[in-house]
Amino acid sequence: MKYTIEVKDLCFRYYSKEEDTLQGINLKVEKGEVLTIVGLSGNGKSTLCHCISGIFNHLDKGSLRGEILLNGRSLKDLSRVDIIKQIGIVFQDPDTQLFSPTVEDEIAFGPENLCLETDVITYRIDDALRVVGMEEFRFSNPNHLSGGQKQLIALASVLSLEPEIFIFDEAMSQVDKAGKLLIKNKIKALKKQGKAIIMIEHDLSNLDISDRVMVLREGKLFDFNGSLS
Amino acid sequence: MLIRENKIDPRTKLTAVILISSLAVLIKDIALLLGIFSITFIIALGFGNNPLALFKKLKKLALLFMAIIIIQSSFSSGIPLLRIGSITLLTIDGFTKGILLAIRMCIIIISATIISTSSPREIVQGLIQWKIPYEIAFMVSIGIRFLPLFVDEIKDTVNAIQLRGIELDKIPIGKRMKIYSYVLMPVVATTLMKSKRLSIAMESKGFGIYPRRSSFKRLKLSKVDYLLMAAFLVGAFTIVTVYLG
């Protein structure tokens, strides 16, 4: 069977460290599945998500062993363009994800980088805003929005790239209860569309939308039994 | 999509700013500089700047200008203007240099406010359409975007120091400066971390993936823009001719 994401025996060591941060990670995610990875701070959750999204391949922050497959193709054989078209990441801090003067410009940023035509970009902006329900904020300054709204715009800016895989790296950690509900509903909608989703979380109250939960402990991945330690 | 939020193209404003700043640096005649200052002020008002806000900006810098005049005077030789015993405090030459520098700074500050009447997105688009590499254009835009965050970061760190029981207003200036030096390290560290996160977010959305990028917004110069640019060029040329002649 071909999985949307398949990680085989992945190890990662930062150049500045003497031990592997990730030690023999194996995981599989299917289409329309939400896999949540929980764990305490410093256990390698964000490192794992940066490895899967190919950021570390590009930035050369350490040595990566093992294999990451996206739809059966090794990450090593994919170009940066292919990876960006397939994987979208929503990060933890909304303030360092939003850098454009208006919401519209923010959402257009990715498609403009991919050199898409004006008509296509306009369609994608309309569509992404509709999906996150933020049409009325199109010309607003992202700095003036609430934490939850900012994260929805961050999500919209990823949606405009139309990826198949979404990674939410503690995307709800700086969001209030109402904002969390909004984001969870959008994740459920993405799941229904058949997107493969990996959620990185440390807040166990956000696990209700997950199909499967795994825990990352000291660089190793285990099935979650209700406790992080 | 054409940008139509502002009537005047940011490239016209950039042309004005470049010409005015160049004139301010080139000209060393007080009368001409005062003339350029007046013209700059009128242009800034014409582009929709608030005159009160402009005066407030200059008022804030009044002390700095005074200091510049005094420092320039102290380090310049010439006919004394103010003496205490055998020590010359002000010279005519130094005073003139100080005044020139202060007017120059006023002109540059006022001219910079002209560009602030356009949104950062428009400015970036203008630079890109001027064939400036988009990485550099974005660097300018992100610099503008993150300046308030940097200021907030400094305020937070100063607040954190005050919460530990240090009343900055009540301690001597020497000690206060020392405490401010402690602010530097956490602010720089946080800024570096934020810039790292920002670059990862930008990279994950494909920034720099191709040598060029498309733009869903395009700027278009109107007849008014061409006329204004021509007027600025002719004006600058005339001032230079008068100065050199």
C-alpha cells in the first residue's frame, strides 16, 4: 500500500549535538487521516516536522538518516518545488508567519513564489478565504487580528498552495478557546477532503479530532497510552 | 489586478525622495537648503502627510539638532562666536556647519515621510517593477513590518527589569545606562530567534524557489505620475544648476 507519508527508520542529529534528536522514527499516514504526535518540550517534535517537510534538507542543520516518502517517492528525489506543492505547514507563532501588510497579500505570497498566473492567484485567495471564513478581513492588516484569526490566516496562506499534506506544529498553542474551535473545525474539513494531516501537540485537550495519537519521548516514537512521560 | 488604493504611484514618490535626499547631501548653501526644505515640506503635504505630525517629528529631534550644532562648533576652528575665558565654545564656521547638518537632516526626515503615504506592499511592488531583485525589496518591507515588534520586545524586556524592583526613573543616568545594556542581550537573542522562525515560514511557502516570482498586483504609472516625475527632475536639475552656477 502507498501511504501519503511514510517515514522509515529516521534518525536526525543536529551538528551542534552529540546525540541523535530523532532515533529510528517509523510512521505512516494515510489520505484523510489525522495523526497527532504529542510529547514534552525538547523531545524532538518540531525537529520531526521540519524533517518531514524537507526544511532540514534545504537548510542543512544536521545529518539525516533513514527515509521519508511522500506518496511513495523519497524526499531526497523530490525538488523543493515538489515538496512545497505537497506539504503545507502551520507553525506555532502567528507573528512570525505573517509578514505582509494585508491578509490578501499574505495569502498570495505562496502562489506568487510558485510563479502562478494572476487569475489563478486571485482564485486561490478567494477560495482560501472562503474555506477559513475570513472573507471580510481580506484587506485588513494581519497585525490587527486576534490570535485565532491570525492562525486562520496562516492556514489560509498554506491552503493557497493547495498541498495534500498539512502539518500543524503546535498551531493552537497561542490561540484562545474560540480560536482553537475554529481551527479544529477547519482541520476536520480538511480531513473530509482527504488531506493527510500531522498535528504536533503538547496540549492533550486538542486530541479529540485525531484518528491516531503517538508520543515522542527522548527521540523515539511510541503508541500513546494517555501519559506523556 | 491593478493597485488603485493611492492615486500617486509609489515610484513617483520614490523618485521624489531620491532626488530630494541627493540634493540635501550635495548642496552646501544654507539659503538653497532652506528653499529645498520648504519645497520638500510642500511636496510632503501634497502627498497627504499631516503637517502637525511632521512638526511633531521635527520637534522631537530639536534637542538632537542643538547638540549637533554645539558639537560641530566645538570641533571647528574659525572666528569665535561665544567664548568663556580662553575657551572657545562656538565658532561662526562650526555654527554654520551645524545649521547645515540640521537642515539636511530635516529635509531627509521630511522626504522619508513622503514614501510612508504608500503601503509597504505598494513600495515593494514599485521596487520589483523597477527591476530591483525581489529578495532586496522584501528585505525592506519586512524591516518596516518588524520594527514595531522590535520596539515591543525592548519595552517588554525593560518592563521585566522594572518588575524586579528597579525603578529606572529614580536611578542616576550612569547606572541607568548600565541597566539598559542588560536589555541588549535578550532583545538580540529573541530577535534572532524570531528572524529564524520567519525565514523558515517564508521558505516553507517557497520564497526564493525561482529566480523570479509573479505578482497578482501590478502598478501602472498614470499621466500625473509622469508629469510629477518630470517636474521633480527639472526642479532638481534647476537647483543644481543654480548652485553650481
